[in-house]
Amino acid sequence: MRIADGAGYNLTRVTMSPHTGTHADATWHFERDGRLPAELPLAAYLGRAHVVSVARERGGISPADLGGARLDGVERLLLHTRASDRADDEWREEFAHATVELVDWLADRGGLLLGLD
């Protein structure tokens, strides 16, 4: 809607894929019978998160890369890598990613969510 077109206010719509900026669609994106994002409970995405900066620029991030951060009881872990320090128009084919070891390590400690930039 636009005031210039006679509406009482301007209204913007944003339409995007759940894949934009995230893999919130990971269960459906990577698994043939995975659940759609709309079928996933929101609880994992809501709440306090702990942010840890990781020096690794490429390759698999493991628990050893967390620099001894105190993560007891952390349900949501967000990892800041050097990817966030690059220009918005810079894309590298090789980048840091979570290893299965890291995912299992977090899940074994009650983790609900792992996010990477």
C-alpha cells in the first residue's frame, strides 16, 4: 500500500525463503522426508543465546574451536566466524561450518539450536 496511491499509510511486504540467511529449513532442505519449517516448533528459536567468536575461517568447527567458552546449560549457541567480517558482496566457496562432532556435543548438553553466520 502507498500513500501516493490513496492509502492511509505506506506498507511494505517482505517475501523470502526460510533459506535466506539461515537454514531454518534444514530438516526439509537436506532430508527427503524432512519436516517443513512451518511444522517445526518455534521454542528452539526463542530465548537467550550465547555467542562465541571462532577464529576458524574455513573447514569444520569442532568443540575444540570454542576456546574453552563456558557453555554449561546453553541451549542456543551462535557462532561468529570471520565470514561476518567480509564485505556483503564477497562470497568464498570455502567457509567454516559445524562438524557432526560439534552438533552431537551440543545436543548431548541439551542444546536446541546452533547458528553460524
